[in-house]
Amino acid sequence: MLRTHTCGELTIKNAGQTVMLCGWLAHSRDLGGMTFIDLRDRYGITQLVFNMDTNKELCNQARKLGREFVLRATGKVTERSGKNLKIPTGEIEIIVDKLEILNESRTPPFTIEDETDGGDELRMKYRYLDLRRTPLRNNLLQRHKVGRAVREYFDSNGFTDVETPFFIKSTPEGARDFVVPSRLNPGEFYALPQSPQTFKQLLMVSGFDRYYQIVRCFRDEDLRADRQPEFTQIDCEMSFVEQEDVLQMFEGMVKQVFKKVRGLELPVFSRMTYADAMKYYGIDKPDIRFEMRIADLSSPLSSGRGDGGEVVRGKGFKIYDDAELVGGICAKGCAEYTRKQLDELTEWVKRPQIGAGGLGYIKYNADGTLKSSFDKFFDEASLRKIAEKSSAKAGDLILILAGPEAKTRKALGELRLEMGSKLGLRDKNKFECLWVVDFPLLEWNEEEQRWFAMHHPFTSPKNEDMALFNSLSPGEDKDKVAPKANAYDIVINGVEVGGGSIRIHNKELQQQMFKVLGLTKEETEQKFSFILNAFEFGAPPHGGIAFGFDRLCSMIINNEDYIRDYIAFPKNNSGRDVMLDSPSAIDEKQKKELGLK
Amino acid sequence: MLRTHTCGELTIKNAGQTVMLCGWLAHSRDLGGMTFIDLRDRYGITQLVFNMDTNKELCNQARKLGREFVLRATGKVTERSGKNLKIPTGEIEIIVDKLEILNESRTPPFTIEDETDGGDELRMKYRYLDLRRTPLRNNLLQRHKVGRAVREYFDSNGFTDVETPFFIKSTPEGARDFVVPSRLNPGEFYALPQSPQTFKQLLMVSGFDRYYQIVRCFRDEDLRADRQPEFTQIDCEMSFVEQEDVLQMFEGMVKQVFKKVRGLELPVFSRMTYADAMKYYGIDKPDIRFEMRIADLSSPLSSGRGDGGEVVRGKGFKIYDDAELVGGICAKGCAEYTRKQLDELTEWVKRPQIGAGGLGYIKYNADGTLKSSFDKFFDEASLRKIAEKSSAKAGDLILILAGPEAKTRKALGELRLEMGSKLGLRDKNKFECLWVVDFPLLEWNEEEQRWFAMHHPFTSPKNEDMALFNSLSPGEDKDKVAPKANAYDIVINGVEVGGGSIRIHNKELQQQMFKVLGLTKEETEQKFSFILNAFEFGAPPHGGIAFGFDRLCSMIINNEDYIRDYIAFPKNNSGRDVMLDSPSAIDEKQKKELGLK
């Protein structure tokens, strides 16, 4: 070893010892007679001291060193006169008597500090320097802890870590596959897995009973901010279980990880149906750190939905009379919002991302009076009814959107989150975990005029909806309510960190699913015969879940939803690695060998 | 849960309890009045009993079930009259009162038994059934344990598991890269990593200090038996270390894994230089479970090598006089080999895989007389000298090959292993671990007339050979002895399970390496600028190792060198997954999107 200790472990107890340390020059201060160097490694910072009086030559040498030089220093641990009690090593310093430059460094293109002066692209190009900064380094060290806690939980619950192949078969469904040309089989391609879905099901057919894997997956999507073409999944599956068993098992996992990594004891997770999530929060992953539910203010124009609480129609306000849905949220204590604040909110909801036509409001003033943006049509008694329906009290502000139901609920959901943020209701120190259950099995795609699997085509319909499911035809029945599935998502503070389902384990049912999704018999055979065959040889009932590991880490470690800071070497928003400059052109010879010319 | 217990846990202690079990029908026996079913899951086998007298209907139902049906049985745990003490559940049986068929099964194409009747290809096609067999299932369960033991060791030694990218840049060196066309960057490709080598070095530059990862890697090689295009590596790196630190750390890892998985305490590992391995064993990964060293019987024609023990030249036997090397091994107790046995051995060494011209021998008979295949040229005194040189005693057989040095040593090495196997010296219950050290940095490739990196181009020359290294030119100096490297392999029973080196951490030295390997400045810049840049910003001294995880598992679990049985879904020898039928053609549309048309 080139060192006897790390830069994070020496304390007053070591005073008097001669030690060797290695690390990077973080800061140096030349005070004339004395020179101080902060030597940094992954474990901490230790102060080195050089004295002109006692060792002029060495001190002069120390003065010449630049930031990020790699040093090896030998010297004696000594109690400091001016102690720094903020760091564990702050009571001591090293009086250096031997100094070795292990490597020099050019001046880094940005400062290696918690708050750096480097822009995003620059830091991506020099990622290896950005990773020297404490916040990023800590993210990765904590990610390691999350992974360890996950594995410990699975190990103690009888799960087996089985590695599944990366070179599989292209079965595009949902996102596009990345493919790999085969040199030994010219014209043919492997596909990289979007998830190990079919393999974990085959492992259940094999009798592995409980499986997990922390595994890289690949999706060739049109990139959006904070999506990565490669990402890591915690993939799990269990045999002989029902939905409740799966929820209990993985709720236990998330709790244990929070406990081990953050020291937090989470309470029992909330549960909500998909239907309620959409109705009350306008989204399938509600942030339930705060209430502010969406209130239906119109009896729906379509039949059979809503709560029938008619309070806005028939007053001659055409927008509300004609809208499929009029809905409101109540912003507590915001009755005193100014004209300017309301105008800003109106602009906000009219942005294309939200797409509302306008914003209605009712101020329920502190003195009990009511004032709305549509006073022309409504008397105070009518406004009071709306306020009651919205659970508003004196001092509150009701914000109202109207339009087509799905779009309006979504917009209200977004507005709710925005108001939650504005009002400080999305507390960084609070974790609210939620199971969203009873997802629809299918959703109708207007553009392609066909059914799509909401989760994936291996999800089982609920027993009570089996007849409905079996009655569906591909490309038809758009007006039928989709059958429900034993499918569930796990949501933390409005961020979906995982999802799963009870699977189909019966060949005929699986064939019916492919049929409903519009696959021909030939396509089904060509792409999925292996799993259909497997179902003929004693497939057990099974179900599971997959967590987005990058996102789970980002939530657990810092309660934030930004995965790039939790991945060692991420791609940028165009899917490029700017450090490597990849993807890149390859040799003509290589292309030819691969049969690509 | 569909069950209250697994099929492996009920014992006499549970007698009287009503239980629910799920599993597969392994065997059934219809004895007229009674029917017995062995119900199997991953955890074991439990006997179910059906009685015509007490429940005729249920018994008749049970009689109709086929092999591998998935069942759920409810009943009472009862002490057996005829106990099977070979299995933990053998003292009890379940008197079933409710039976549910969870899934049916076609008759499997081969028997699900320890010794099956299915051929290789058939079992590969139905891998999910093959994995139901105990030997394969145990391999994967044990593999999980090996992985866990590895992680525990690293965790307790301060290593951080950091995930490195799969989409990297094509830098062909050694094997070919697999590549992935980028749809968003038409005409450009990602490459899949042959190993995370450069990334783990960048992590050292970042200051992560100790890194590990169990990670999939990819090599597009012309496939040989028991090679896989994708394989798993235990990848490790440490900063501020010298070779000895690395050897100690990873010797500790291997020992701990053997202890935890096999309960074996291994002694301190042997060490051997590459030069000695080649000289005495004819191979860089000697199986040292047995001695049988190669003896030099000729003073070498080339200068400076060998031990000068001239005993075969100058006797008028032209083959030995002209051979660059004459070498022998001593097969203990084989003096009585018959003509037929010797002929077979001769045929064996003349096979193209070995390529020897012929086989000489000396029988050192039990009565002390000597008899050779070249008696015409050698008197008994001369034979005795050879015998002495070969450490042969009365009763032994000396086998002799002659020819060009490298080829002959290799052939002798192979013959040694063959004789070791024949003589039962390669004990399945014995583990001999060996570090082979002081590998050459480079080897000259006659075909391409240039230097190749023996390990990889990031390996550092030994300090004492630095001047020699700096004097080398690309495509020249073939006659120079290659500089030595701080490179090491770990060998268990003749199987290389890992290898590593101390790395270059200096930009100029790395540039000199690329130059010696024949890369132009432009190629170096285009392919490796990221790592050369990183070396300019304070790269610490560092080194590491990588283990072939598949092979390590195969050695630890069963002391065999056959990785395919330790991978859940392997490819066949042509790189095909015959279960998926992959690689396969992809849609024209997909090709077009990827810019491949």
C-alpha cells in the first residue's frame, strides 16, 4: 500500500503517529512562513502543514503544487491549534517531512467543489472530474447502499439472483428495441432486452419460485429530458402468489431500504385505485403529500361517471354548460392572490404543455364574501355551492378548469402539483408511498385505432373481467370499458418508481391477448412461440414487479426525480456520451464483416 | 399465498397440521387402492396420498394427472409407515382432501431427472424444462451464493459497486466489438463493452478508490466450444496500491468465497512466474494438483535459456540433435505400459490439436533396467542420465517430445495434463490455487509482424523494464525480449479464473504504449482521447483484476471447467439461442429506421 491511512480517519487519537497519506490537493494556502494543503480522497480531507523555518526546501516544493495534483505525504499527526470541528479530521494536521508527487494535474476546467462553476455539457465531458465532487460521489456511494439493502432483503426472503441474457430476440412492443448485428449469422440481429420480462416468467416455469435481478435494460425511445437509453431495473418475480402477496413483499422491500439507507421507518403504504387516482388527482401517480383533490363541479355529460354534484351548469355560462367536465381545486389560504398572480397562473395553464383554454377562479374571502371570474353568471349563493363542493373555507382560492374530461383532469392534476409546489406542500423531508391498483388491462389508441397493453401483454385480466376480455376483438370495441388487470404501480411522492402485475400463465389466454393486440397468428408464432410453448409444460401462477433503480435511488437518496445525477456515466438528452464521443462511426471493414454494406 | 408451506419443509414436527402445498407432479404411483404423488418444487419433494376407500372421487382424479402438472393440494400432514430417510420430508406424507389443477402439462420432451434422456440441442430448446432438473437448478442456486459471498467480501473491504455504461465506443483491441446502430444518430454506432476496463480506470481518476462490479461483457469472437458471446465478469480496481496489495486482496476474496460456499479453508496460494510456468508446465495456467514437471533434456540451441542439462544430443539421433528442444515428463508407475497404450499415446500427440511429430519413451523397469524407443542410439548409461534428469525412478515411464521450443513445451504441457487425467492425479476434491506473475507486457505476432498487448494496452511495464519498453518501435524489435509487466493471473486447478495488472496512469507512457502497438496519433486521439485526457488531471496509481464469473462459479461449485451449465440461458456453440431462435431477421422498417438500408 502506498498509504497507511486514508484522508478521512485520523483524529486526535492518532497524535504522535507517523503516517503516509495519498490524495488530491483540494486547496492550498501559502501564509508566508507556513503552507497548508488540504489533501482529499473519497474518505475525507486531512490538512498537511509545511514550515519554512523547519524545512525550507520542502515548503518551497509544496508551494508550487497545483490543484488536483496527486500527492503522497509522510509526516507526524499533530494536534492543531486552530481546530475545525466541522470535519472528523479537523482536530489534527500532518507535519510533513516527505512529499512525493504521484501525478501532476492540469488546472481542472471547473472547480471541484460542492457548488461548481462548470456548466452541464462541460461537466459531462469531464465526468471523471465531476464525480470527484462530494454531492455526485455521495449519490453513487449511497446508490451502492441502496443496492446492497435491496439484495439483503431479497436474500433473506429466499429470492435467487439469476442473470438473464442480453442478446435476445427482437419483439418490439411498446418502445423500440436496440439491435445488435450478428457477424456469424449475417443479416441477422440480436435484440437487447427492454426488460427481462419473458425470461423471469420462464424462470417461474422452471420452478425458481422467487427471482430477482438488478439489471441493465435498453429502450430506443425518442429521448426526453432525464430519460436514458440504458437504465437499471430491479426485476422481481414470484410463483404461487396473488396480488396481495406481491404488494406485501415489495412494500417490505421499500421499507427496509428506507430504513437501512435513510434511517426512516415508513408507515403502511396507502392504496388507491387507478380510477380514483385519475378522478381525484388527474394522474396515475398522485403526489399525496398534500390533499387538494380535484372536485367535480359539473354533472358529467357522459353517463355513469362523476359524483352528480351539479353546481356550475345552467347558469348561462356557455363554457361550463358545454364542457364535458368542469373541475376545481382548492388552494388553501390563497384568497388574497393578486390580479398579477392570477394572470400568471392563467398563462401557466394556457401553455401548450398544459393546454387549458383559460382559468376560472373563486376567491372565498376572509370576510366570508365570494368573488369569481364569472360573477356575471353566478350569484353569491351559487358561488357558495361551488365553494362547498370544493371543500373551500374562508381565505381559500378555488381554481377551475373546463373542457374534455380526460384532458381537463390531466390539466387540473398538473395545476394541483404546481400549486402544491408554490404553497410548499411538497415537503422534501416527507415520503408518502402509495400503491395504485386496478389499472386497466388495455387502452384504446385513437391514432392507430387499436388496443394497446397498458402495462405489457403478459399481464392478466382480473377474473371478474375475463368474459369481457374474451369478448374483445382487435381494432374494434373502442367504446367498451377496458377490462381491469391485476396490475399495480408503486408511487413515492408523485414519482412512479415501480410497477408490476399478476401474469398470464395459460397459453390460450396469452394467445387471446396477442390477438386483441392485433398480432397475427404468424407474428405471434414467430415472436413468442418460446413463451407460448413454455406455458404448455406446467406454468405456475405467478406475478412480480420491476423498479426503476435509477429513479428509486434518486427518490430515496435525495427525494428528487432526476436520475442523471445517480448514474456514473450517463448519456445526454440526445443519447450521446459526450465524454467518449459515442455513438460514432465504425470502420468500413467492421461494417462489411457485419453484413451492413 | 396459494400455499402455506413449500414442498421441502414439512417434517414429523408438522404431523397433524392441515397444509396447502403447490408444485409439480414429479412421479405418481397407482397401487390400486392407493395413489401416491411426489409433489416437487424448488425446495424439495413431498408425498401426497390418495385413498380409494376414503375418497374415491379424489383418488380417481389424482390417477389421471400427468407428469409436470401444476397442483395445489390441501390435506393433513401424517407420519408415513414406510419412511424415506434420504430426504428431509421423508417421514411424512399429506393425506389430501382437496386437489386443484393449477395448470396442465404436455408430456415433457425429456425426463426431468438428475440423469435425463434428452440430448443437448433438445434440452437447450426447452431450457426452462432443463432448469427444472436438480443439477442445473443447484448450479444456479449456488451461483447466487457465490455472487453473494463476493459482494459481502467487497462490501466489508470498502469497495463500491458502480455500474458502468453498456453503450460505449468501439475501440477494437483484442477481440471484435459487438456494435449497436443508433437510430437517433444515423450511421453511428455504440459498442458494447468487452470489459469496463477504461471506466474503472476513470473511476480511479474520480477518486472512488475501491471499485467492483459483477457485470455482463461482450466479445464477438469466432466461437469455440464453451465460449459465450456474452459472459459475466467480476471487475475490480483499487487506487494507491502495488501488485502485492492486489494479490492479497483478491486471494482473500477467493478464500472467503470457498469458505462460504463450499466450507473449505484454502491455504496460502502458490506463486509462479510466467517463465517458470512455461518452462515446467508448458502453459501459462498450470494445474499444480500434481507435479510431473517438464524436464529439459537438451541444452537449448538458442542461448540463454534452459538449465543446460545436456543428455540427449550428440548420440547420432538426428531428431534430437536437430530439435530446438527435447523435453520429457515422467509418468510415475507407468513403466509397464503396453505397446498398445504407447501407440495410443503416440496417436494422441500426433493429432493436429497437439501436433507432435512422434513420441519417444523410456521405460524405467521395476527391475532397474531401461528400455527406450531409441535404443539404437542410446546405451543404458545414457538412458539412465535422461532418467535422472527426468526425476524418474524404477517403475516409471518417461515420455519425450522434440521440436521447436514453444510448440514442444506446449505439446508436453498437454501431454502432462492427459497423463495426469489418466493417472487420476486431477482430483475432483482438491483445489490448488496459483498466482502466475511477471507476465510479458507484449508478445510479437508473427503473422501481423507487430507487437500485441499480452494483457491489454493499459497494463504498466515493470519499473526495471521501463527503459527497454521506451526503446521499442512499432513493427520492429521482434528479437528483443519483451519487457515484463506487473500482470498476474489467478489459476485454479489449471483453469484461469482471473487476471489483472497494475495500470499505466501517466499520459506519456500510455501514448508510448499505443505507439508500440502500432496505433497512429490520429487513431489514438480518435479512440482513446478520453482516457489520455483523464490522465492529465491527477490520475492516481492504480491496479486491479477481473474474474470470469461464469468460470469461477463452475470451478467453485463443481470443480469443472464447463460454463454453460452455470448460465441460465446460454447460447450454443454457434452463438445462437435455440430456445428463442435468435439472432433473427428484423423488419425492413426497423432496418430503415436504423439507417441500415
